[in-house]
Amino acid sequence: MNIEKSKELFERAVKVIPGGVNSPVRAFAPVGGQPRFITKAKGSCLYDEDGNEYIDYIGSWGPMIIGHNDERVLAAVQEQIMNGLSYGAVTAVEVEMAELITEIVPCIEMVRMVNSGTEAVMSAIRVARGFTKRNKIVKFEGCYHGHADALLVKAGSGLMTAGTPGSAGVPEGCVKDTLTATYNDLESVEQLFKENPDEIACVIVEPVAANMGVVTPKEGFLQGLRDMCTKNGTLLIFDEVITGFRLKLDGASGYFGITPDLVTYGKIIGGGMPVGAYGGRREVMETVAPIGNVYQAGTLSGNPVAMRAGITQLQILRDNPDIYDRLEKNGEFFRAQLREILVKHNLPYKVNGIGSLTCLYFAEDEVVDYKSAQKSDTAAYADYFRFMIDRGNYLGPSQFEACFLSDAHTEAQIKKTLADIEEYFG
């Protein structure tokens, strides 16, 4: 596969952009080789500067659930941009978006638009602290909630206590109130509540941990968190930047039948444009300025172009429930065939997934939390990744990323990818 233009662009990029990328997840450092510079996308495919076509299994890290550049979304955006890109003032389209989200997601009574998943999480935690008048928060080892200082915590082992910074530039004071528990381990959470009575403002969790591959919650785990939070006067926050409107129309809260106090969303509500939101119970959200004393603001929050793109995609999802049936069916087929390939070649690797999310772990043990995910053979994954991308399959350039299906993926494309996997292991 010819990638000369991508190589040339990367040589230019590293001179003016740290690492040559504007987000570390785009770097190919964990897998080796050269990043492919993408020039366009359509449906389930990406196209690079050298003209190579790839079946896309990242979907801009989740939001392209109906495929890239859908004509209905594109038409709505084109109509909106003719009226302007940004106003810094209130618009009808913001109200329409808020009404749509509160209609779709029963546990959300009020919602505030922001500009990214990171901003949504940061704001939701501030709201939880303001509402409860407590400072400490609980997060889970291996769950990623954006790059806000208080959440960049290097977790220890066993029952976790107060974290230490996981990034240079994060003062220890910023994470002194961040407690880390083990995903799928209710006892680790209960211990933190015992050690910090009446001090924990919120527990934040990815209901499906999709930033250490794909780790699904054990039976009773999410309900256990809900019960503990209710008992202790603590808010439960679902980070649905990945699962929101993807697992099901009303996200993980609807899929698992658990009602969080606050929910955070990311780019999926903008059809892939830079956007985020947080919302929840009315009494909690009414602490947000200007009616409450929890301050959060943003000039581009509720950007009309992003709102129109997001509304159009959410309406398509709402009006076509068969999309979720197809995603579930194709996801189950993909995982079943992956497992058959592993059995056929007597390989001990594990396949995790739910709905349209899948991860092939190069690990021998079942992956149920961060510690078990970390046992994966990342060198083996890197070799697999390079083989697959050279055959036109664009996977996440890390063992610990999810594989995303969209409604634009065809059975033939999925079978083509499976044939390439069969060839690799054969």
C-alpha cells in the first residue's frame, strides 16, 4: 500500500505539532508505522491522501453511528451554515436540541450544551460538588473521562485510595480529592464510602468501560453503584460519551435500566462535530448558573451548526429503531465469527463486546477490569494492527480502544474484514 503522501505530511507535522498529532490517540506510536492522513470519508469508509480506501472501525471514536457524511445530516448543515457559523447568542435550535434530548432520555429533565466530552464531565463533577457541598469524587481505574486535571489519576492496585497525578503539569492538590476504585468491584467502592463518610460528592463511571477496550459491567454492578450512591447521598454520574445514543436510543441508562443523577455526552450529539452536553434531574441542574451558583460558560456552547447536525442525526435514530436492531445483529455476528477464528486456530485470545462495540484482546485471561486488560500482549496487537491497516481495515491504533460498527457497514465489508483476520491468524 502506497502511503508516501502520508509520510511526507507526518514529516511536516512533527515539526509544528507535538508528536505530529492533535490528540495522542491518533498517534501510531503504540503500533508502529506511519499515521494515515485522512482526506475524506463516506459511509463506512475513510480515504487517505494517497487515495487508499479503508473500512472504518473507529467512526471518529463513536459518533458516526449512521455512517460518515450522511446526506440528510450534510443537507441540514449546509442549510444552517448559510445563516452563519456562530452568534454568541441564544437560538431556537438550542431549545430544539434540549427538548429532543429530554424527550429521548427519561432521566434527563434539563440539559446544558458544552463543546466536548471533557468539558461535559468537568462541568458535571462541578455540579455534583456544588449540589452536595462535598469535595471528593470516585472514579474507576481504566475509565477515561477526558483530560481535566482532577480526572488524570494514576491508579494503584487493590482497594484504591486518593490518587496521584497521571500527567505532568497536574499538581497533586488537583487530585487529592479523587478516589479510585476497581471497575466491576463493588467492594472497592464500598470501602471508599466507609473511609470517607459524608465526603463523596459523586461516583462517575463509564457504564460500559470503552477506554480500556470494551469491558462490560458484571450483573448487579451498576445497580450496586446506584444503591450505594442513594444510601450515601452521593450523585451517580454516567459518562456516556461512548455509550450515549449508541447502545440504545436512550443510551446505557435505558439499556441497563439504571437511572443516574447526571449523564454526560460527547460528539455523538453533534453528528461528529465538536460538542458535548450534561444533564440530569431538574433539582440538580438548577444549581447551574445563571439560576444557580455553579458557574459554567462557553461562547461556542450550543453552536448552531453543531446543534443542527446533532438534531438531524438524533431524529434519524429516533425515527428508525431498526438501526439498533441491525447494529446489535452485526455486532453479535462479528464477535461470534471472531471467536470461531480464535477457536479454529487454537488461540487463547478474548473477544469482549456489547451492541456495536467490540474489542479483540490479545490476552489469555478474561478481561473484566483494568488490571486484566493490562495483561494484553500489546506487541502482538501492534503486529495485527499493521497487517489489518495494510489490507484496508482502519482499527484503533491501540490495544485498548473499541472497535465501532455503524449502520453503514455492510455484511460484505464485515466479512471482508473477518477474512483478513482469518488470513492473519492462519
